Amino acid sequence: MQSTQRQEYVEFVTAVTPKLRRTAYLLTGGDAHRADDVVQQTLTRLYVKWDRARAADDVAAYVHRMLVNAFRQERRSRWFGVQLFARAPEAGQRGAPPTDAVVDAVAVRTALAAVPAGQRVVLVLRFYADLTVEQTAEVLGCSTGNVKSQSARGLAALRRQLPLTDPTEVNR
């Protein structure tokens, strides 16, 4: 890789890594370590394929597709589901109690983790990564109709998981 291409790669990765990490975090159901692994695998593959990626019409969509593929491959790996400990270590005492915004964010992440993986991928790409229906379909390699139906089903599943703040908001 030439030095100018390497510089382009470094600038792109520096700009996009925080968003990729947050997207991977949501895809993995809130597992920060798995999310970091998926992002690292994606960025490593991106380095190798940088010539092809930078020639793409939408580099961000191309990289999101790579991220989703890395996530799917990681789930198919024989190491997926291997646990080193019988239970997670106890969390230490924290400082101030969480704010309502933090509680809401945790509730949404927990509910999102309970949504089926295929629907979760569509929801994360559409509403978190802010991709259009067409971009999401391109990233996932499916039709726009499939993205729309998976979005509707995923949102319905997410609504079932989230507690209602106002009992009169049944069909929101």
C-alpha cells in the first residue's frame, strides 16, 4: 500500500471507528469485548481490501457490510458461545446513581439484545447507523421489501420488550 493510500486508510478508520464500535456493540447484544473483536476483524480486512473499498460508491456502506459479515462469521465460529467462567464477575460499587437517560439507554440495549439477530441487524443499521432502506438492503444483500418487513417486525418485538412509561400508549 502506498503512503498516500495508507494515510487515507488511517484517516478513514480514525473517523469511522467510534461509529463501528457502537454499531458492533448493538449487534453483539451489548458485549463490548465481542464488539471490539468484530470491529478489529473488520478493520484488518479493510486494510487488506482498501483499494477495492475506496473505489466503492459508498465507502461507509461497504464497511458496514464488512462489519455485518464479520459479525455473522463470528457467530458461526466454533468458538462462539464458549464461556471461560461459569458466571460473570461481580460489578464493583459505582459512584452516583444512574440518570433517567442512562436507565433508558440500558433498557433499550437490553430490549434490543432480546430481538432476534436478523431483525436486530436491520434495526441497528437503519436506526442507529442511520442507513437508508436501500443502503441497508445493499449492506445485507437483500431486497428493500425484506428490510422494510424486518424493520417492522423488529420494531414490534422491541416494543414488546420495552416497558411502557404511560399505560395509555399501547399502540405507539
